[in-house]
Amino acid sequence: MVAGDLMSRARAGDGEAFRELIAPHRQELQVHCYRMLGSFQDAEDALQETLLSAWQSFGGFQGRASLRTWLYRIATNRCLNARRSAGRRRAKEWDVPGVEPPEPTRLGEIAWLEPFPDALAEGVIDAPLGPEARYEQTEAISLAFVTALQTLPPRQVAVLILRDVLGFHAEEVAGMLDSTVDSVKSALKRARAGLRYRRPTSVSPPSSYAPAEEVIVARFVRAWESADLDALVRLLTDDVFVSMPPIPFEYQGRDVVARFFAGIFRAGRRFDLVPTRANGQPALGAYLRAPTGIRYGTGLYVLTLSGDRISAMTRFDNSVLPSFGLPRSLPSA
């Protein structure tokens, strides 16, 4: 009866009733937009457009599908429009003063990739899965998974997320996309094949809060803050993978990654690290020590663990720090 009253009031133009109705779905819609777009900022924009569109058209919502399904339909189509637009984040040139990086293993394609704060995914990655879901929610928000999604055609991404991550039935997905069940099944088959081909085999999905995680992260922090290259390299897997969007350089393999880290330390750059979490993985805000004593935020490192080693590190620039509640600078220690 309470839900029915809220529905009636929202249809009549009561904004507070509408906000109360959609509140239980807001976080999961934000995570959905992030999986679709790979960018925290783009996901925020798509979420706001979704909620505005839902509010403007709510008077016509007849309840033939659930409110949740109706909202996912709007959000998915907003994200498809964003994926097709040309205004994505562009790649940047290498811009670290005094550091000459080694030749990259390859150049990355996904310049717009951004991390997602775990604090905003609380309750979402632990939510019950739909009957058709094939992925654990922690795996489906990992950087490796989200990165791989960005390499697929937009419609395939939408179908794979709605079917394999969220567990919607094929009939529901066809309705959301104004398509047919056969078309949805075909797109899903292609998306699964594309994901198997594109997904980095060396980067395993994170095991959320693994027992040894705190120990490994603490060892990384000590090695990085003291510029102890040998200790750092001992923490890496043989096929460790390092990327740094929006700079397209990517490095794979312990030797070349060691040379990359050595160049940073040889330049005399020393850091303090502040722990946080992103994409279900340990993350660290990086602050460069200045001669004045002030420490300036230079970026965010997200670590992927494999057993008792680090199998990947993704470095993002300092524009992402505010999303994690981290300051642009720290005072003198």
C-alpha cells in the first residue's frame, strides 16, 4: 500500500515521492552505467540523464514491467547513446617530468577508463543475482572485466551486462532494447566470444578481501615509499601488467615493468601512499613529496592480486582522487 501510494503521488508530480521510489535502485543504476561506459564521470552523467528522463516520463509509466526494469531500460539506452558519441576522454602524452619511460609493450585502446570507488558500490556487488547471471558481481566490476567490455560493440555490451551480469531474461532484454529475442541471443553469443578473445588472460579477477591482501598491500607500500626496487619486483608475477589511462602506455612482464619503476625512482621522485579501494580491489592514492614538505596528489594506483603476488597495477591521474574522498594535496608530515 505504501508503494502504491508513492506511485500515485509520483505520477501526480510529487518529486519527493519519486525520489523515494527510485532511491533503492540509484546505486545499482550507477554501477550499471559504469560497466557500460568504463568511466566514473560518464556514468555519473548518464545516471543524472536517466533520472531526469524517468521523472519527466513517469506520468506515462503503466507498470507493465517492474519499476527496476523500466529504469534499466532508460539507463541502458542513455549509455548506448554515450558509447556512440565522439566525446570520450582522449589519450594523453607522457607527462612525468624527468622520467624517460622504456618502450611500451603496446599502446592501450581505452583512454577513458576510470576507477569506481568501492564506497559507492556497497550493497550492489553483494546484491542477489538474477536467474540468468553468469558472473559474480565482484568479478563483474573488476578493472579487467570493465576494460574488456569497452572493446566490444555497444549493443553487445548492453546485452552481455543485462543477461550475464544482471541476470535478466532474454525476453526482458529484448523489451529494453526494442529488439527481438533472437537478436538478443545472437548479440549475446557474439559478446561472449568477443569477451573471451579480448579479456587479458594474465589478469585474473580479484578475490575480494583475500586473507593475504593486507600483507601484500603493506609490503607494496613499504617498497614504493622507500623506492626499494628489489622488494617491489619480488612482489610481482612474471607476467605483471601495468597500464596508466589516459596515457596509452602499457607494459607486460616483470623485466620491463622493473625498468619502468626504476626510471621513476632514479628521477628522485618519492611518494606517500594513502589506502582506499576501487573496483573491488585495493587502491592507493599517490602523493609526491615536494621540497617544501607538502605532498601533491599525482594519481591513484589500483592493484590486482594473484595469490601472494601483484599481477597488475593500473595508474590513474589525479583527476580521480576527489571521487574517492582524497584531497589534492597533503600537508607536511
